[in-house]
Amino acid sequence: MRKTFHQHITFVCLCCLFFCLGNYLVGETEAKFSSQDKAQSLELSTAFVFPETIKHLEDTAEEIVMSMKKNYQMTLSNTPDESLGELEVQLSKIKANVQELYIQMDNLNTVYEELSLYKNKNQQDTLTYVHEGFQSVESLRNEVLATIDFSKVEAVHSLLEFKIKELEKMTKQVIENDEEVLEGSA
Amino acid sequence: MTKKFWKAVRRIGSGMFIVILCLASFVVLSSRISGGAPTVLGYQVKAVLSGSMEPTFQTGSIIGIETKDKHTSYQIGDVITFNMDGKVITHRITDVKKQNGQAVYKTKGDNNDGEDRWTVSPQNIIGLYKGFTIPYVGFLLNYSSSKLGSALLLFVPGLLLFISAFISINGAKKELEAGKVG
């Protein structure tokens, strides 16, 4: 009985010793976890024009068109049946309006050209706001070209000048006639 | 007859156990003296601490690694054990590349979703996994290397030896007393 007990104890002790040795005998290895994506080639590109710029150009074009329409109406609404002095005032106003109209037309063309440059850069229509902005300004420009007839403005200008000249002639003749009458009576 | 047979089996088993124990002691001592990792017949045994190679081998299992020299070449699909950043890692080769005229290896854990960031040079490779694995033993060894495990492995045999000695002394005392009375 005692012998069996001693044998069991020795066995357990040997097992413990074996485990201790096992610790030294067996190394460690990691089957290391990694969770990573493969690096894909990434293309970054910035927009060559921002929506704010296009919006600003659209607003400018709208302002120009509104101002042009106003100037045009003012130019055509001048009635030439006035006195010489009033006609001269009107003529100077019309001259100024015509000059202003030409400047505004130039400005509108500049805005249109700037937008058409952006549109040419955006050939593949990747930036929709550029396309929309260009279309909006193009329609405004077409509207101006259809509405504002510069030949009419020139005609009004010429008519006024003619009227003024006529009135000046008439005035001159009246003065000359008056002088002749005075000389005859003397 | 049967009794004799079992007695013989027990004796052979005990003898083998003691021989294995002595061999293990010898291997451990020699590796401690030489400073290298314990190697038995060209194999190293490693406990697997994490699960990136599942299901090839499980976390907590022990695996056998056949040690190789730095001139050995490996194929795609081989599972190699190598040193990387101060750790011993076991992963599968996914690609073989040439770098400065020598082969370097891209690796990946079977359970991982991407290749490892590093490339493994032949100098860092310890050996090749040959498919020998015993599950769960690594957990036991890992526990026995912990503070509590180590303490138990020292305390339990000590206690048992103490009890054994106490019983022996007590028995001898009783025998002596019985002899005196007789």
C-alpha cells in the first residue's frame, strides 16, 4: 500500500518536472494577425474651377443684361419733339447710354468667353455646374442680341442729331430773316 | 499472466518516461549552455499563441518546425517560421521576389485578409512547418509558464514529497515501536 502511494507520488513529481522542462523545450511562435488593405494607386485631382466662380460669373451676366435692357429702353423712349436745348440734353444722354451699352456688351462678351473657356476644359462634362452656368449665360447673351438692336439706337442718335441740325438751321434762318426785316425798315 | 503483462507494460512505460525526461533535460541543458533554441533531431517545437494560421493549425496547439539553414530555398505555399521585429512568426509564403540577387519572401497568415507588410530574407527564417501539430498542449504549457502555473509546479511536488517523507518516517517509527514491544 505504502509502496504504491510512493510510486504515485513519484509519478506526479516526474510529470511536474516534465512540464517544467516542456516550458524550456517548447518555444513560442505567433501566427500574427494583420488586417490591412492593399495600397491601391489613388488619383487625386482638384476642380479647375469652383462652383462659386461660375455662380459669380452668372450673377455678373444677369446684372449686365438687366442694366443693358434698362439703358436700351431709356434710349428708345426719348421723344425727339422737343426744343433745341432739350434735344441737346437728350442727345448727350443718348450718347452716354450708347457708350454704356457698348461697354456692357463688351463686358457680357468677356463673361461669356470666360465661361466658354471653362466649358472647353470640361469637355467630358464631369463638372455639371460649369455646363449649366455656360448655358445660362449663353441664353442671356442670345436674349440680349435678339432684344437690343444697336442699329435702332444709332438711328435714334442720328435722328436726334438731324433734328438738332434742322432746328439750328431754322433758328439761323429766322434770325437772318429778322435781321433783313430790320435792315429794310431802317 | 495478465497481471505480469500489465506489470511489464508499466515498467516499460515508466522506463521510457524516464528516458524521455532525461533526454529532455539534456536537450534543455545543452541549449541553455549553447544559447540557442532547443532542437530535437533537427526539429524545434513551438506553441502557437494566436490564430492567423487557422485552420492550418489552431491557437494553443504546438507545432514542429524543421530547422533549415539560410541557403535553403522555399516555394510559394510553404509555411515558414521566421524572426521579425523581435518576434517569432509562422506564416505562409505567398510570393518569392529577388532583392539584391537573393530571394526574399512575401508572407500571409491563412486567416488574414492581406499580405504582411514585410518581406522575409533567408537569414531570418528559422525553419519549415512540416504538418506536425498537437492541439491544446500549447495552452497547458502557456499556463504552466505563468506565475501561478510555475508556483503550482513547484509547490505540488514539494507538498507530495513532504507527505511521502512524513508517511515514511511515521511508518518507520511505528515499526521501531512494534519491535521494542516485541
